[in-house]
Amino acid sequence: MLKLENVDAKYDSFKALDKVSMTVGQGELVVLLGANGAGKTTLFNTISGLLKPSAGSITLNGEDVTGRRPSALVQAGVVQCPEGRKLFPEMSVMKNLVLGAYVHRRDKAGIRKTLDQVLEMFPILEEKKNQAAGSLSGGQQQMVAIGRALMGRPKLMLLDEPSLGLAPLVVKQMFETIQTINNAGTTVLLAEQNAFAALKIATRAYVIENGRLVMEGDRDAMLGNEAVRKAYIGA
């Protein structure tokens, strides 16, 4: 579904991604592991068109999408749920959700159907739909962020650190939700600090360090890899 070949990305003269090559197959849940500053968010921003690669190519379903505008990529099915949620805190939950469907704004019936699905997945958001998004708990705000991404009808969802700052019980629920989204047919690329929980629901994983992919493998291989366990799982 998604293929990157020798992708570089820069911030001025600083090379943030260095010859990144990776694939994400249709229906997979692929985890991207790495420390803070390793390049995970930069990679997501490059895939979603927020940052143009300085070299290499990105293809989606066999079509070259290198350098396309973010709105065009959302229409093609690539939707990012950013680290830190990036909600509009003074706007209502409902308005935040509906903004996620902006590229489909002419399809009123489709928006209503997707919204019903989101509210069915996160019933608490139905109760709080008229409240300011910033007044919600951290876990509920993350539900809004994921719901907003789902309103874009993603074929490929980029989830950047969805469990960051959440209580353990909420984290468990969040990973169950991510697995449900994936099982329903959405391909997921997940960047996550909680490596153990992420790998438990993953198909495969990559490790990124200093902007370069240094390791890859399927779930069981990565869970059993001593270097991965020491660096990211703490065992």
C-alpha cells in the first residue's frame, strides 16, 4: 500500500531523515519505534505531505505521491493523527470531529454516517459533543483526535504517540481501539513509546534512530529481540 524508497528530509541544513526505505502493506498494523528526536514525527509529516522530501520517492497503491499537498493525500486516504492531539480546545467536540471531514464536505450523508460510527466507537463523545474539547480529560481528548482522523475516512492512518500522557487503564482502552480500527480494514502506521503494548497488536515493526531505519521484523521477532527489549521495553 505504502512504499518509501531512499527518502531524505531536511530542516534547513539538518538532515532529519536519511535514506529511509519501508513498506506498509494493505491491512497491516506497523509500529515505528524510536526515542524522542529519532525522526518518527518527521517521517509521518513527510508521508502526509506536511514536509516535502529532499530525495527519494513515496508511492501509495503504486502511484507516486512524492511532494503532493496534504489535502490531496487526505483525499487519497492518508490521514494523520498528530502527537499531542492538536485539537481546537475552545471549539466543541462536535466541531472538532466534523473538521476532520473537511475534504468530504460536499458528502453530507457520508459525513453523517461516519460521524455515527465514530460516536458509536466513543460513546462518551456523544455525551460531551457540545462541550469545549479542551475541557475533556486527556483520554477523551485523544478519542476526539482519533475520531477526527476517522472522519477523514482513512485508508492509511498515521497515529503519532496516541498513548502519551494517558493513565494505564486509558492506554489499554486506546490500544484496543486501535486494534479495532485496524481489524475493521484501516491500515495503521503507529509511532509509540509504549513499545510492548504496541508490539502486542502489531503485524511488523521498524526501529528508527537518528533519522535512519536500523531494524525491522515481525511482531514476535521484535518482541524477542534483546536489543529492542533493552532499548524500548525495559527487559
